[in-house]
Amino acid sequence: MLLKYGRTSKSFNIKFRPPFPNINLDQTLGFVPVIYGHESQEELTKNVFPETYKRYKAGKMDKENALISCVYNFKKFAPIFKNPAFQEESEWRIIHTPLVLGDADGNLELQSACSEIGYRVTNNKIITHFELPLASSQQYPIGEIVLGPKNICEESLIELLLNDNGFKNIAILRSRASYR
């Protein structure tokens, strides 16, 4: 299942059913399963530091690049690691990593993005985002919508919105558990 989380128990989740569409834009967009178990997480990360240290000691990279390499390699796991307490979710995430290129004049260019970059303010921070259009119910099979326990949306309006966009007979449930 793939869940789209909001900010609080006022939010909602969209649970997609596999198979997920293969929409890799030059390997920058994919559907990835979340890893919950500490053992699995440790297995994936245990070689990050030793491999980098080995390359540093062999003179294949300087100290600064070795540190950058470790941070980069650990950072790529952040979106897919989650506390084992949430394992029942069997969550999948949409991971999008477009390439940002810059030149000496400070000009930036975005490559392999799934859409134009958007901005929004959340909790006094500027957040960038990309829109991934849900083209049709055939391409993105929505299994159910789960409303947070404090969500005040009327289920009938959500059902109407789904129907108007070609998503019919989608279960709408209300959760008792807080998401954050």
C-alpha cells in the first residue's frame, strides 16, 4: 500500500493498490517500499561508512569528500526507513529526485522533473513539491481513503470528488489513530 500523509490527525491517507505504474523519468521517479525492521535498516546501511573509509584510506578521496559521501549515502535512506511500530501499514512511497544543476553565475536548472516545481508554506517553512497527476483510475488504482480522527471532511464530498475524477467505489474509512 502507498500512503500520502498529511500534517496531523486532521489529514488523510490515500492507499493505492499494486501494481504501481512504472514511470521512471531517467531513474528519478519511483515507487519504493518502506523498510520498517531495524535489522533490515542496519543491513542496508552497515557498509556505507566502511566502504567510504576504505576509499579514503587508499587515497581515492579526501576527508571532505569522504564525509560528503557518507552523508549522501545515509541521506538516501531517510525517505524509506520508518519505525517498526508502523509496519502494519506496508507503506510504499513515491520518491522523486530530479537533478538540480547550477553554473558559476548562480543560474539553476532542473532536469528530469515530473512537473514544474511548486512551492508552498507549511509550518513557517518553504516546501518544494512536484505534481504527479493521477491520469485515470486504470493507471493509479486507489484502494481506499483513510481520514484522520480529527479530519472534518464530509465523506460524501470526498466520494463526489473521487467519482467526478473517474474513481468509483473507493472505500472511505475513518482512522482512530493519530498519524503524527
